[in-house]
Amino acid sequence: MGGARHRAGPALSRIPVRTALLGGSFNPAHGGHRRVTLAALAALGLDEAWWLVSPGNPLKPASGMAPLPARLASARAHARRAPIRITAIERELHTRFTVDTLARLVRRYPKRRFVWLMGADNLAQFHRWRDWRRIARTMPIAVIARPGYDAAALASPAMAWLGRFRRPPASVRTRAAWSAPALVLLRFDPDPRSATTLRDRDPDWAGRTAHGGWRDGVTQRPLPLSAR
């Protein structure tokens, strides 16, 4: 039995780890993030997800943004006991834009196969992201429907270009079929939760969030205790 496991090890180690990437401010994280992430992992047959907690979103104002340690702690709390890693790797990579972060991750982790997750609200404005076509060429994109945003997403300039690359979820589940550009549209039961609503209900949430003493789920470096 021990010998069989030893012989299987090298073969298994060559199988790419299929990883979903969900980027965002997580200001704060909430159960909706967890729910759609786990649903996407199941629908696409992925192994795990990384939540890329952004030091700062170029498309969002800095005012009202909680410090990075509080947002990391919030994400960590909602990812507990799930195949979700919390990371602030953009601080280490010194990247500000998604296109640069994804390019660096692909080079840094060649034994992984990544899928970029985003909501329909982001697809609606995807054409405003820096080098968005290069993002699409870097890895498959899975778009999760969000109530109130689907019409704008389907009518967006990015969708006009990406629509020709639309693929069924099963194409991602097949290892040999992975390619980019590829667009997968996912629809789950609507989840009304949003970070904006949570901030409106509890504007002082970050001040009550305990943080510190944890390590980055990807790099294993100590997570920051201060600074945004």
C-alpha cells in the first residue's frame, strides 16, 4: 500500500491545481462572497480559490475604504473551513492593476491553472479596466450573475468582444480543453448581500475587527498589521 502511494505521487504532482481567483476590496467580506465562490468551484470543478484582497482599487475612491488588515481579517473570517485562501499578494508583487497581477501570478505559479471570477457588475464596466483584452487572453473568465446588473453586462462593450469566446462550464472542467480567451456565464440563486449595504448598516465595522498574527494564505508571509 505504501509503495502504491509512492508511485502515484509524482504523477499526481504533475496535475495542475485548478484555482479560482476572486479579486476585490472585501470592504468588508460577507457571506455572499463565500457562497458564490463555493458555487463557482463546484460548477467549474476547481480545487480551491484565492481571494485577492486589494490594497487599493483604482476604480474605487479611497474614502470609506477600511485599512487593509481589517479587510483581510474580514475575508479570513468568512473563508474559514472552506477551500479558500486569503492573500494580499499584490503588496508583494507591487502591482496595482489586475492585468499586471494576473500576468505575474501565471509566471510565478506555472503548476496552477487559474480562472478569473467576477460579478456581472464588473463585466458591465470591464472595458474600463486597463488592458482588459489582455486579461481575457491570460486566463478563462467566469462571470457570476448579479441581480440588477445582468442587462448592463450583456450590453457592455466588453461582452460584445467576449461573446464570441463564450463556453459552457463543462469546458473548464475538462483539463485538456482549457484555453483563453474563454467566457463562462454562471447563474446561481440571487444573493442580495453587498459590502455597501453592510457598511451603511455598520459604518464602524473595521474598528471592531480583530486582526494580527496571521500569515498570508498563499505566500505564508505575515499579514500586515497596519497601513492600507
